[in-house]
Amino acid sequence: MTRPTLSCVCLALLPLWLACGSVSPRDPVDDDPFDPGGRPGGGGYGSGSGMSDGPPMCSESQRRCEHEFSYPGKGDEQSVELRGDFRPDGWSRGEPMKWEGGAWRVRVPVPWQAKVLYKFRILDKDGKEVWLPDPNNPEGEPDGFGGQNSVLRGVTCARWTCAPPVPMCAGPTAGTFDWRDAVLYFVFVDRFLDGNPGNNAPVSAPGLKAAANWQGGDWAGVTRKIREGYFQALGVNTLWLSVPMDNTDATGIGDDGELYTAYHGYWPRDLNKTERRFGTEAELRTLVDEAHRAGMKVLVDYAMNHVHKDSPIYQMHRADGWFNPLQQMGQDCICGQGICGWDGPYSKTCWFRDYLPDFNFANADARRFSVGNAVEWLQRIGLDGYRLDAVKHIELSWLLDLRARLTAEVEPRTNQHVYLVGETFSGNRDLLRSFVDPCRMLDGQFDFPLRAEVVSKLLMRQGRMQDLVAFVQSNKDFYGSGVMSTFLGNHDVPRVIHFAQDRPLWDSAWAGGRERSWMNQPARVSEQSAYERVALGMTLLMTIRGVPLIYYGDEIGLPGAGDPDNRRFMQWSNYSAGQQWLLERMKKLGALRAQHAVFRRGDLKTLSQTDDTWAYEMAEGAARAYVVLNRSDTERTVGGLPAAMLRDELSGERLTGPEVRVPPRGARVLLP
Ligand SMILES: [Ca+2]
Ligand SMILES: [Ca+2]
Ligand SMILES: [Ca+2]
């Protein structure tokens, strides 16, 4: 989608409180092909009620005055933006300015008689970025990074507008927790730690193999690891738990012809109950409370697309339009079969399997039920957000409704933006981006396209490093105000360690690896070099923006081919030297990211690149950090760094720029 520039021409034509104030700089309403037409509420200033002669009625705290900001400039700048606290997310999301009458200008509503801090973010004609205070405003104060913010004070006006009485979405960077700071760990509950053998209940069925059966992991086990500080030691501050809702006891044939149980959580049955094999609802609450006490957030997987056919909600509504019929266009419409492709016209109405009835969210009652169920779980358990499964297979209205209800009902009570991260398993960045809009839809998605680039260029050593550099440069602002989750592995792709072997087990980063899921399964990797390459990939993800995701076990290079072999039970002891080394390196990277905001929020700039090496700077305000990656199997000397003494946080060595040596398959994380 294109990003319309905010133009305030409309101010002359409409009453102020209906005009530009409600339009955010990248509001996609007009050109979003997925937009169903209505805004679900929240979202901005000035959705006030009708016109009158005088100013509208509202308390002073809600009054807003139009104020024109201007920056003299030269007129040859690529762009100039206003940044500041004139709006809750105004520091992270700028207001584009327009060149008019010899200056860059923009009019925005500012709070009545309040102090407003602001700055201009300028991209000059060469694309260089600078942040400057207002040269025409003598009043400023230190910005905490060695520079100055400009200060605007006490603006009042005769014709004010009113901030909406409805709660406003502040976005993922505002609130008590800035989601850019999140580091995520995916606990695949059934396979993590068995904290209570008393709730184990594997299914017995002829032909059912252990890898497809329940294996005993539970919430008590996760809680134990929170108490032991396992996640915190990795720098993890957010957990993603597999689906907690009751799942069926039945077995079903998977798309590979094998018999499966619902150990993964994606066959929900009673949407009002927790899964007994994972523990009681009280145990889930204990887990969340313990996580919160430890300063961690908790997301759970929510599978909204379908239920299992045993589900009471399906039994009640199988014939009244709540579910798409299995028969469509004269065939059983199973996703991926015949006319019912995973993409295309039936992608939202097809059934994943013939025992997984597909919700029809075009039906308002079905949608209200399902969105209400998601809101209810969030509030009842005290969750901080959702990982939303299979986003491209549901009607967009579901997502719009969920976000609107979270903004209106949940966030005002928690003063915390609810993080929604979606799964859209695709390399199509435009498709991924079409769902990313933190105040209307998703905060972010799992960055599958980035994963493919990192795995192929850093771990498999395909192509050239420059290809990865170009991709990351083009990707870093691609999703606008979205906060994407970056990752190397998850439960749908082969274990990352095998892509990093001296001879990778597959020749494409997109390989599913399922030909080895049930036979010829890979053993634990012995070569140290593979662990070093995984660490190299994680060094990149842990030193650039995004929410890095660690898939359980990847911190020790757990082996496994495609689904379900990539979901082996977690290994808690008897680490090999390579595993132990990787675990220690992951802790180091986690600590560095936690200590230095520049990695989480900074801007990336490439300093040098060759076929095998890459040096980049991360900068935020006055803070600087430098990262150098070497994917080759020989030591390399890499240039482009500052000619100064730098400390390598990974090795503890002191090095002097502008050139530094980097070990084979190694990295430097340098601080001044
Ligand atoms: Ca158990
Ligand atoms: Ca169950
Ligand atoms: Ca669907």
C-alpha cells in the first residue's frame, strides 16, 4: 500500500474536529484493498460530534488547538517530519511536513495550555538523517542524548477541538511497556517441561506414534522455569505459549497421512475451558502472575480460524451460517486441494482438514462470539497479547473488531497496548504488511521473508552478504509503525541448526524438511561451526530492531527435521560442548540487548560490506554501537568503523578502528 502524505488542505473545507486530526500519517483507509469500509473506532483525535457555531464542549484536558510548526530548511530536503509529544505516539510516528511558502509546515492539534516537546526529523537531499530543534524557537531543554528538544508552552485558542472521549490507541511504543523492547520465547507447552506427571494423559490409538502424541509438558513446568530464571538469563522478557484452550481428545489424519493428536493445540474443542493436560486454569493464572512478577509479558497462541468438529460451538451452530460448509463448488473444500488453494478465492472459507470446521466471520454473530472469546481470555487470565494463527485465512473484519474492542475495553484499564503478532506464512512482504497497522489490526507479523534471507545468507552461505545487506536495508522501515517479530526457527520449519551445518541438510531456506520427519531423522549436530553460525544469525537479530523470537531449544541447537520432528521434547541436561557454547552466547546477546536500547530502537546504517562481511552502526540519539559479521570460514579484516578504541562485548577485547579482525563465522559487537 502507498503511504499518503498528510495534507491539511482539507482544513479549509471541513470543521476542524472532522478534518485532518483524525487522519494519521499512514492511514491506509482509502487505498487499503482489505478495508471493509468502516473504521472500528479509537484511532485518533477529533472523531467529535457535529458542527456548531462555537467551539465544542469538552474539559480543558481534552481541548486541542491547531498549531502550525514550521522549519525553514532549504527546500531540497527529501522529507521533514515533526516529532514530539504533541500526540502520545508522536516521538515514534512523525507528522510529515509540506514545503509551502518557503518553509516546511504542518498544522497539528496540540494539547491545551500544555508543555509540548518537539523536534524535526530531516532526511536531507543525500538521504542523511538529522534531528534538529526548531531554529526559530529559542526555548529548549536537554533531550537526554546530548542534544536539545524545543519547547512549546501554553497554547490556547478561540476555536479548539476536542480529543475524543473514547480511548485512543497509543500504539506499540507508548504505554508502560514499549513493545520494541520485547524479546520473545516460544514455549511449545507439551514439549517443554513436565512439571506435573499427574495431568499426563497420552492417547492410545493403533498406529499413533510418540512424536504425534501428548508428551506431558505443562504450565507447571513453564512456571518452574520462570522461577528458576531460565528465560530471564536469555534476556527474554515475553513468553509465547501454545494454545491454552481445551483441545479434542480425538486423533486425526494429518496432511502427511500420519495419525496425530491435538498436542499442538490447534484443534480447539471447548473454547471456554483450559486444556486439562496443560494444567488447571488456576495454574495458567499462576504462570502469568509469576511471569508478571518477574517483569515478563505473556502472549498465547489463539487459533481463531476453526474448531475441532467435537466442539460444542460447532455442534450448536453447524447449520446456521456460523461455519463455512465443507462442500463448496461441488467438492470437499480442503485447503490446498483442487480449487481450494491455500491462497486464492477459497483461502478464507476452506477447511484445513475435514475435521476442522472453518468459522464464517462474514456472519456477524459468529464474529462477535469469537472476538468476544478472545477478549474474555485476555481479561480473565491477564494476558498481554496474542500470537494469532493463520491470519490470511480469516475475514479481516475479525481482526478489525478485535483491535477495536481491545482499544475500547482493555487498554484503558491496563494502560498498556495489547500486542498482536500474526502468522502469515509467506515470503510476500506486501501481503504481510497489509495486516500490519497497530491501531487497527496487527502490531506486527513473524518476519518470514527476513528469516529466509538470514538463514540462506548467514547460515547456509548462499549468494553474497551484500544481498542480505540490501534486504535488511529495504526491510527496516517497510512495515511502518509495525513492530515485527524476527526469527530463525519456529514449529513449522526444520530446526535451524541443520541449515547451519558445514553441509546444510537442505538447499533452500524455505525447505519444509518433512521428508525426514518420520525416518532418517537428523541426530544432534557435532560440528562446533554449526553452533557458531546459528549464533551469527542470532547476533544480527539481537542487534537490530524487531522482536527477536527464540523457538524453544534453538538456544541449544536442538536437532530435528520438519513438523513434527522439529517439536522434540526439550533437552535440559547433558549438553554437548557446542550446545553449551551456543547457550552461553545466547545469554550474552540477550544481556547486551537488554542493557543497550540502541539495539532495540536504533537506526541501522551500513559501514562496509563485502561478499562475506558486513559492518553496521546502530544509532539512537547520541548512543552508538557497531556490529561486524563474518560468515566465512577464515578470519577477515573489516573496515569502515570509527578510528577509535572500541570494546568487543562478545570477547571482552579492546580493539582499535577503523579496521578490526573478525574470527571465522564470528562477530564483533563493539561499543565506544
Ligand atoms: Ca504433565
Ligand atoms: Ca482437551
Ligand atoms: Ca477460514
